[in-house]
Amino acid sequence: QVQLVESGGGLVQTGGSLRLSCAASGSLFRLVGMGWYRQAPGNQRELVASISRGGWPNYAEAVRGRFTISRDNAKNTVYLQMNSLKPEDTTVYYCYADRGLTPEYWGQGTQVTVSS
């Protein structure tokens, strides 16, 4: 089993920044991709950003140029630096990890609220 613990959410004004962190522990053998989804009430969970074990990032169009994903394999931690935040970024963000296919493990979620 893999446990994912997120931190860094909170309340920020429009245009502000937040940094999310997600630390993985447990059976980390063959973990490949890590990243972040977000889910607003009544909506499907959507991919925000992902990063391969080798450091290749991928971003949703809505966040490209504002968010940066990074990964420290030595610490088994993935980060999401969120700049120029907008009210529409307000929702719960979930960290995930996979073994090369679909997300297999999920964090508990962290709330991000951007006030206008």
C-alpha cells in the first residue's frame, strides 16, 4: 500500500500563490507517475498536472503557464506551485500516484480557496 499526505492548501486572494506538497510513503516500489487532480462539487475529477518519474510534466490547458509541478524522488514528494490564482481554481485538490497506467493511490484532498 501507498499513503499520500497532502499539505499546503488554504485561502488566498486572486493573483496570489500557493504551493501544494504531497509526500508518499509505504510500498513505493515501481511508482511511476504522480500528480494532481481537482474536483469541484457536482463535477468530475479533472487532471491538473502530472509528472513522470523522470521529471516530464504535463498540464491541463487551464493551468498551463500558471502552475508548475515538480518532484523530488529522494523525498518521494511531488509539489504543485500555483501562481496567478483565479477564483475558478477554487476547489479540492487531490494528489495521486500510479504504477504506469491509471491513478492507483489518492491523497485525502486539500482545499484551495481563491477569493475575488
